[in-house]
Amino acid sequence: MAENASLNGCIDQIELDFVEREATPQLLMKLSIQLHLAGLSLSNTVSILEIFGVERARSTVHNWVHKADLQPDSGRSPDHVAVDETVIQLNDEQYWLYAAVDPETNELLHTKLETTTTKVLAHSFLAELSEKHDVEDAVFLVNGSHSLQDACHRHGYDFRYEKHGNRNAVERVFREIKRRTLCFSNCFSNAEAETADDWLGSFSFAWNQLI
């Protein structure tokens, strides 16, 4: 029942203000968005629509997800924040994904996709995080990333090195994102990094609703 309640709550929070004409019932549009963000491929998602007698292209469902502009809620005040960076593959290029997770709730607080990793970019990532959430008094959990440690120091944040423990929260997120980005050739064929960045925001929204 709890999982069903989370799914229903997530669907209710999906806004379809971008819809100009209702060629598809909005409930089915919301269901398609949620199913895809929860891990269903675009092909399988359109197959679900066909059960309801609605035929739509995979690109149509992808556009619904993109235009819904879903983002995780802001205004959190976590006691701890696990931060990390990892490499993901997008088409033939490598990108650096920065992520911040509340290890007590497993909620994704912020993500950012960059073409490289530098101290300046790590500082910018934490600046964006602080604009969204109250992290002034949080303890940041950082692994061996010198750029993130330097960024925490420059922001004046309390941080400590932690390889496992509460940092497992961000590792779980990375594992799921990497599993899903294996489908990027399916979902984001010849797409710009900005499109993948938008998807990460939508993924964060769905992740926080379903954990």
C-alpha cells in the first residue's frame, strides 16, 4: 500500500501545463511519464499505452518527460549531505556527474552534469546546492575527491572523509543512474548534454517520490 501511495502521489505532482491540445488523456500521459522515470523503457511504456488503445511514438513520451520539467523539491535542511562525482557515458563522450544526497532519507538533493571536473565546477555545484537547500549546518560526507573537499573548505562547510557508511546513499544513486544511462542511446539518441541534464532532474524527482 505504501508503494502505491507513493506512486499515486508522484502522479498527482506531475503538471501538464505544456499541453496545448488533449490528444491523449492526461492521466495516461502522467502514468507514462511516471513509468518511464521509474525505469520502464520507452518501448515498454508505449506498449502500456497501447493496452489502453492509445498509440504514441517513443519520441512523444520522451517529449512529455522533457516538457514536464520535473525537479526535486527544494527547501530541505539535512543534517548530513553525501556528495560525490562520477563519470557517465553519453553517446561517445564522457561527462562528470555531481550529486548530493541526504543519507538519512536517501533523497537526491541536487545533480549537475559537466564536461569535466575542476575545483571551480565543484564550487559552483555546492553554490547551487546551497541555493536550493539549507545546508549551512550540515556535515558533508566526501570521499577522496580533492575538488569537492576544496569546495567544502571554500564554502566554510563542515566536512569529513568517509569512504563507506552513510556515503553508500550516493553510491546507490550512482549505480541506478549508470544503469539507466545505459539506455541513453535509446532515450537520447544524438541528444545534447542539456537534455540528459534535464532527464537527471526528472529522475531525481521520481527517485525522491519512490524511495
